[in-house]
Amino acid sequence: MSTNGNSLTLEHALQGIPSVFKVRLLKCYKDLKSAYVEHRHDLTGLRTGKFCEVLLRFLQQYLTGTHIPFGTKIPNLTTECLALEGLPKTTGPESLRLIIPRAVNFLYTLRNKRGIGHEGGDVDANSIDSATCVRVADWCMCELLRIFHKVSLEEAQCLLDTMASRQIPAVWEVMGRKRILSTKLDYRSQVLLLLYRSPTEGIPIEDLFIWTEHSHKSNFQTTVIKALHRQRLIEYDYETAMAIISPTGILKVEEEILPQLK
């Protein structure tokens, strides 16, 4: 889904949630989805952690009337989730007392123990972990919408269906190659997006030529690679035939190219 496209409608639908939590929750959720679309697994993990911390605080406030203040470190998220699970049944809906806290605890554990957002994890961050974070976050938001919606049942169901739809990444890795799934990007934009995926590593020009499926190699080097180099959007090393994106190129991707894909 396009989170930016649905942000106002979703905010209206969640009017039952106090603004201090709703604003933070929606921002964390949209940032998490954006990081996934950009295929930035480490950033997806970091934003998953923030999403969990905001959601936990809201659950605490709703169920107990108090919460760990924003700006104060949560000492042990698992302990706090278990505390919510131990509340009496009369405290609130089962989803808020039991299921969502377990989902939050799972997300936070995945983020901490699988190398997402931290160096030295047992397993490197990967697309499956990132996709799992997004899908569980989707489910949590769907549950909040189901419980707190301030729109008609038909509108709520439409939002639920939209949120539950599968997120399509901008770059697809298949059989050792990478493909830009959008067909509306020109060759220069495709190269920038491919390099953006690995901002600290150089990529061989040969790979970029194959991945973009340009029809003429010398023309690709002249009109795409060298042109981007002249614009200081990439650094092209003539000796190694490698390219790496520049800070200016990163800014262009984030401000101009990625918004086209939402």
C-alpha cells in the first residue's frame, strides 16, 4: 500500500486513539513501511523497534491508565509485555491485553536477536526478517483499526483490506541479479536506485548494465554512468569500472525517485 496516500484517512479512522500516541504510531508505521520498500533491512529493524516502543506505551496507557514516559528508556520490553498479559480479563479486549503484546514482544525479539539494526547478530538482516516485521506490524495496525475505528464499518473494512495487501519492494533480487520492478523509471534513475541499495559498496558497471537491461553497453556508459558521474550523483572509477552513489545521489533518490514508487 502507499502509506503516504492513505495517511489522512488512516489518521481519521484512528481518532479513538489519543493524539500523543496516534501521531507517533502512524509515523513509526509509515517509516517502517518506507524502509522496507527501499529494501533497507537494517533501517527496517531500527524502525520496528521504535514502532514496538510506541505501541507498548499506548497499550499501557489504555489498559492501566499510565505508561512509561516518552524519552524514558523501557528497561525490559518483554517484562512490560508480560505484565499486560497478566491483567484481568475485564481490563480490556483480549487483542490489547494478550495478542498484540505477544506480537510486540516477538517483533522486538526478532529485531534484537536476528541482526536487524545491530552489528554482531547471529544472522544477518535479510528480506524474510524485514517482510515478517512489516506483516506483523500490519496486523497490529489492523487490530487497532478494528477496535478504535471512527468510520463506518465499510470504510474500516476497506482500510483493513488495503493495509493487509502485500507490500511490493522496489528492487527484486532473483537468480543472482537485481531488477527494478517499476517500469516507469529511466535508466539513470534505475542505476541510482540500485546503487542506493548498497550505499557503501561499489557495484561493477557490468552488473548495472545487465540489471537494467540496457541495449547498448558503450551508450550505457556514456549517457547513463558518465552523465551521473558528471552530475556528482555517483562516483565512477574508470580503472576498476565500479560505481558508488554519492551523498547528492542519495538525496535525489530519497526526494525524487522513491516518492514516484509510492
